[in-house]
Amino acid sequence: MTEEGKALTYRRWHQEMELLLISLGLHGTSEPQLIKHFKDVHPDEIKAYLELLLKEDKAQKFLYSRKNYWRATVNILDEAYRK
């Protein structure tokens, strides 16, 4: 796969992750479910992207039943969408 192809695939699953977190609403979902959903992406890449979203305050991480759960914050929406 070309570098451009890799970059497109990378952006595509990032966008899908953001849309998925938005659609899951207040309850979010567990990290294992996210990893299962993105079966073609290495789990470490998924966790790294989730941590980036957390650092950017675009996602929240919380512990429930000994599992990490993730949900979107309003900051995940772009500026144009929030107006």
C-alpha cells in the first residue's frame, strides 16, 4: 500500500471512531467493544487514538465493572457543527 493509501485508511478509521463515539451518546462503550469493532486496526493504535482524543478533551474515559469505557464530549464536534 502506498503512503497516501495508508494515510487515507488512517484518517478513515479515525473519522469512523469519532462518529461512532458521538452516536453512542452519554453511555459510550467499552474499550474491548471498540477494539472488536475496528478489527482491522491494531489494538495499540486504537488505544493511542483514544488517549489522544482524551488529551484533546474530545473524549472521556471512565472505569465501570473493571473495564475502560469511552464516550465523546461536545468538543469532538467541529466548530461549524456546534454553531
